[in-house]
Amino acid sequence: MGLVFLIGKRVTIAPSVLIGSAATSILDNSDELSLREDDDTEALVHHYLNLGPNLTELYEQWSSADANFKQKAPRFAGVRVLRQDSWEALVGFICSSNNNIIRISQMMEKLCVHYGPLLGYLGKTPFYDMPSPSVLADPKVESHLRQIGFGYRAKYLYQTAVMISEKPEQSWLDSLRNPEKPIIGQKVSSAGKMQAGGREGYREAHEQLLALQGVGPKVADCVCLMGLGWGEAVPVDTHVWQIAQRDYKFGKGKPSSLTKATYDAVGNRFRSLWGIEAGWAHSVLFTADLRVFSERLSSKLETTQVKEESIDSNDQVLVDAQVVSKKRIKKEAEDANAEHAGLSAVTKASRIKRRRNL
């Protein structure tokens, strides 16, 4: 699960993939992935797909604490939270406000093509990187973004880019990152003790993000979870609020009743159930509740199926990410829940096979 609004050009499972500023070719041979790569590509893909955590252990932990999770999750083995670039995650979620998957993807692609540096070509296809905050802080950017279809989000993107560009730290966003999940190549350090409302670093990152234009509590939590590595971040939108009411006995009420106090209460409840990776467990249940996957829960789950769909160690990759995303675009393109609707990817057990450049 992660921000895959650029899946058409930048995070494509076949035949090529661009993660950050690194390009490689990936061939899906059904049961395994073959990487056509440089020496560092396997480590980069492993990092991006967040293949380190043992999903079997996590699912067992969440299932032992939550009967609802235990009932639904075995049908959705393989949901992972990607470890994405913090700036790309922030921009994508600002674009996601009252939007749909197709349009968000188009906006992200336009940003890259109009303002991002050309990285090169794979075949005849050009690949552009995300533009930096300083590039989008140009005074001409807002009016141009409106002209190419960004609407009111143009103002938010421009103003947020200006605010970040004016920060004294060159990598201010990454300074908010969970030190236990640093960017690739940096040393891991402790993030402190878990508390009811999350670790101190998470709460600080969330508060700092709220100061940016176009960023409310939900968007801030999405960025914390998927762009900054804070696993306890639980984005609560109307869909998650409905899950909380239906399955976790929160009081009845319309989406407008989702006040800050209620928002915090839902997040704290899930953190108390699932612990330090509550946002990950929440993403599994969110995926299970999407209409496109409803048939998976329509038949009775048997013990033998649980065993078959369990995940072995770290051998998971996002083989099905592109297919799942395309199906959801057709069925849920009009959903206002774009912050999550385009993010889930259910994966099958696979292994990475290295292939050197010839």
C-alpha cells in the first residue's frame, strides 16, 4: 500500500520501473520477478517495497489482538506499505483532495513532464523526475497549474512548495522521518517509546505537516505513514470512520461528526489494538472493505486456505500491483476516497531473481 499515482510511468511492474531516480527493467514471470539491474538495484527495490518486515508474524500479531482482523485478513495476505519519497507522497496526497485515481495520476504526470528534470529514456519512453520544491515555488507556477487542470490544488501546491523551500534545512521533510525507517543508505536509530497517541516523533511530524497548505489531519497521516515511515499513523477518512462504526462499535453519526476528538479516538483505538504498525493493519482492513475485493469475503474462509495464503518470510513483491490498480480505476474512479482508493496493492508470494545487464 502506497502512493502509486505515478504507476503508469514511474512505478510500472513490467516492462520497466523507475523508483526515485533509478531505472531498471523488471520482468514478471508469474512466480518470480527478474530484475535487469545495476549492482544497487535489488537493494533499492527491496527498500521501496518494504520487504524487510515479516508479514506472517505481523498478521499473526494483529489477528491475536483483533477478531475482526483475524476473520478478514487471511484473504488479503501480501498488503505492504511502500517506503516512498516524502516529497512525492506529500504532493500526491495534496492532489488527491476530492479527486479520483485517473485525474490524480494525470496531475502527477503533468508535474513531472512540465517541471521535472528529464532522467532519460527507456526505449522511446521519456522518464521525468519529480520537480523539487524550489522549482514549484516559482510565482508563475500557480497560474500555470490552474491552466492545465489542477484547480484550487494549484494554490496549495505552490504555497506548500514556497513554505518548504524557505525552511533552513535542505531536506526538511526527511528530517521528520521515522529514524527506524530512514532513507536508503542512512543509519537506523531509535524512534523512542510507543505511546497511546504514537511516538513523539510521529506526533511532531504530524503537527509540522498540518502547517502546510492543503494538508489536514488525514493527508498528514497519509504522508506520515507512506512517505515518512511512521507505522502508527492511521489515516481516518469517511470510509475508515464507517469501518470504525460498523466493526469497532464507535457511535453512530454522519461523516460530518468526524471531529478532531473522534479522529484521534479512532486512531488511538487502532493503535491500542495493533501497536506500532497500526497504519499497516488499518490498510489491510481498508483493502478488504473495497468493493473491488468484496467477493473475497463472500465465501466462508477455511483453515486450509489460511495456510495457503500465508506469507513466507520476506519473499513478497508487488507482482500484482499494476493489475489491481487498473481494476480499481475502472470500478472506483468516481469515489471521493482517492486518498486510499488508489493505494492498496494485494501481492502474491514471489521471489526476486537477479539478472545482470548484458
